[in-house]
Amino acid sequence: MPLPVLAPLSGFVSIEAASQKNGAGLAERQIREVRLESRVLDTLTSNEDAVAVWERAVRRPLPPAVMGPLLGPQMLAVMPLAQSLGVPILTLSTNPRLSEAGNPYFFRFLPSDAVAKAAQARYVVDKLGARRPAVIHQGMADGQAARDELAKAFTALKTKPVLEEAIASDATDLAALMVRLKAANPDAIVLHLTAASSVLAVRQARQALPGVPIVASIAMHQPSTAALLEPAELKGVCAETAASPASATEGPMKEFAEAYRKAFKAEPDAFAMAHFDAMQMVTRIAADLAKAGQAVTPISVRTGLSRDSYKGLVTTYKSDGKGNMAHDVQIVCYDGTTRIPQLAERYDAPPR
């Protein structure tokens, strides 16, 4: 069964996309119910590139589904193409605007930032007791959308950030920002940045404001991100995520982590595991259809994704009617002695 994977392997989210690729590779190796063929194609970072890759990858006979890119703008560019062909498009992009597009072929397998940023803000205010947070976000569409969700969440918590700043994806020095950050005198620093920008911001914030806690976005939970910082630099740093498989000590998540380490000589993260789960759900739907003597088509797979629940490694996936399949958020924190974080707080959605 073909299941094309579109991933921005080159550019400013290459670290995150590499995990997406590895999750696909592990799924292809381990899935037995259906013979899976996952061809991974690089969408680079532009919308035009994503569309061109889509047109190369999605030809007749149509695949039963497509794994879409991580970048929100690229997803917005290819979602109309998926709808026009009637092909389900699955993604790990957290941009909340995707699920508001009214596209019945859209399915997201990481929590939307509408959920994740609310959890991030709650942890900052309720658990850290911060009343003067500073918010630093990526200066692109996905970063702005996350900033908007953080603003809503902090307003609901009656907390006003003392500073809000955007940084470019290709920024290599934040010295001027650190001067403004020190002048604002925050009691917590809230980040929504890509992996590379997270490393830069944490390193320079630790030098400028060494005692101020940092609560970052999902990219910071990645072992590949943490590997670029010293354990001491990570002390007092937390991150929101759907899961932290590298931290698992037992059960199926630990088994996944061990298989991932063996296959890729690297530590797993939520991007890899959620991608693995997404492909598992699609193949489970396909296998059930085949057993029932029904054709495996894009329409029948879309019906299954819309209707069924699936207990994956990260969570139990179930659409909310808008294609949001994952609804639980964790906060993980580093203690300054290791690059592997530990669970600090869990924000589970009400049962669906």
C-alpha cells in the first residue's frame, strides 16, 4: 500500500522533519498487517515546493492517504489539492488554523497549538506562579499563530506578558533581544520556536537571565535539540509535548524507543512516535477494510479516520469533527544533569 510522506527535510525545521522521516521508516519496518511503501519526499520550506512535491507524489491510482508536511503554510497550500482529489492528508503540524479550514480530508496527529499553548500558559501561571512572563516566538506564520494562542491563554489566566518578541528563523544572535529581555525583568520565559532557534534562545537566555525558568514548545523536548546544549544549560528548562518516548522506562513506549535507537542510533521524540502512530492507524483501517472484503480507497480510509478511535503509543486518537486527532499535552522538564527530560505535568483532555 503506498503512503507518500511529504517532509521539509531541508531548511529551518530539518531536525523535526528528520524525526518525521524516521517515524515513517520504523513504521514501514514494523507494520505487518499491510505491506506498506512510504516514499519520503523533501518539500523544502516554500509553499511552491510543497505543491510541486505533492503533484509528483500523488498520482493515479491515488494512494489511500498522504502524510503531509510539518509546516502550516505548506499544509494550507496542499490541503485544497487533497480535498479536490478526495485524498486524506495527515499531518503533525500544530498550526491551529488548519483545522478551521473546514477540510474534511484533514487529520492532525499532534495536539493543535490551541490546546498545547493553553497547557503551556497554565503551567507557567499555575505551577510556576509566574505573573510577568516574556513570550518569544518564531517570526513566521506558524509562530504568529502560536503567539495568538498564547495571548488568548494568558488573557484567560489574567496574566499579561511583559514582553512579546518575534525572531527570524535564520537568526544567529539574539544579543539585542537579550538586552530588552533583561530590562523587562520577566519571572518566566515562554518560547515557541523551532529546534535551532530554541537552542539559540535557551543558550543566550541562560547567560542573560540564568535563574529565570524557561517553558518552551515541543521542539525543545527533542533529544536532538537538547544534544546541542550542555545539561547545565538545560536546568530549569521545560517543554510542552505530546509525549517523551526517550524518557520511557517501561511498556510499549520503551519498546518503541529501543527499536528506534537500534534502527537510527538516535533518541526518539514525539514527532517520530506520532508519525508512527498515524501510519499505524491508516494501515489498521486498511487491514480492517480488507478483512471485511471492502475496497481500500481514499474515501473508505477517510471514513475510518473520521469515525474510528485508535489506541496508539502516544495517545488514543479520535477526531473532534475538525480533524484534530490528539488532545493531550505533557510538560517535561530538565534537571540540569541529563539531556533526557522527565514528566512534570499532564493536561489530559476530557474523555471523548
